[in-house]
Amino acid sequence: MFASPAYAQAAGAAGSSSGSTIFMLGQFVLIGVIFYFLLIRPQQKRAKEHRATIDAVKKNDVIVTAGGIVAKVVKVDETEVEVEIAPNVKVKIVKATIADVRTAGAGKPAND
């Protein structure tokens, strides 16, 4: 007498759980697609543009390093850049530490 209601409940629950499982999996897939288009894809695009900008650095460009130092490019190598941070003060930096590239003659300081 006690076993038959339990079997009936289990059979009814098994039939409805497959639909809810598919619905839950669909929600996870939808969240994954939203994350891809709103977060991952734009970040990859921005990183690709930044990489192209750094690869296009040439002599006389003004750069900003990740540490915030503004310098003028003197020499460009494969992985390093020699920059002038003050008159007659040249430093070699790794290309990966370049945060921003400003083309030469882009603007004149206000105090000159």
C-alpha cells in the first residue's frame, strides 16, 4: 500500500524533469552567448587593435608606458623600444609595456 503511491510520484516527476532539464541547459547556453557578445568579443577586438598599434610604433612617435611615463621613440627593435624620457636620457623598454601611442606632432604642450 505504501509502495504504489511512491512509484506513481516518481513516474510523474521523471516525465516532467526532462523538459525542465532542457530549459535549464538552454538558459546556460543563452547566458554563455550573451557573455560572448557583450564581454569576450569586444575585449578581444580591443586587444587586437592595441597589438596592431604597438606593432606600428615608429621613430619619433610619442608613447605612454604602462607606468605613466611619456617618452619619444628613438629606436625600434623586435621586442624592445629605445625611448628618450628627458633630454639626453635614453632608456630601453619592452614593447609590451606601451599603453598608448601618440603620433609625432599630434599636439603641442600648453606651456611652450
